[in-house]
Amino acid sequence: MKDSDFEKVAAYIGLAQRAGAVLYGEDAIEDKFKTAKVVLVDNAASEKYTARIHKKFDILPVFELEGLRKALHKDAVNAVAVTNENLAKAIIDILR
């Protein structure tokens, strides 16, 4: 992924955070699964964790993103879901 693409994704994640449209962590995503539109996993997460996220949320678009924690400004988060449809679509368009 190009740096400019990462910056765009980070900006959309920031907008989603300010809108309250981000679910942080596997449990929160699972609890509100029906509202999630896209799932992002930090590529620094373990292979087991990443595989579990892909398997658990297989009907949603799931992307691994280098620097997700940096974009979120949260060091302990390995996965997030964006619940705003328009922001999720914009993120998906960049990452595909």
C-alpha cells in the first residue's frame, strides 16, 4: 500500500472515530456484528488472531492494515470495525 493510501484510510478512520462509528476489538465487533461494514486488522497481530478474525467475520470485508494502531492512536487494539456505511465503502475502495 502506498503511503498516500494509508493516509487516506487513516483519515477515514479518524472521521469514523469522531462519528462514533468504530467498534474496537474482537468482542465489541462480535457483540454488534450486524452494524459492522468492514473489519480492519493490524498486521502486527498474531497469525492466530488474524486467522480467527477472518474466520469469525467471513461475510464481511476483512483487511489487514500495516499501521492500524498508529492510525487509531491506540496501541492495544488489534482489530476494529467501521459501522458507517459511507466511510466503510471509502475504505474498501482504497484497500481493494
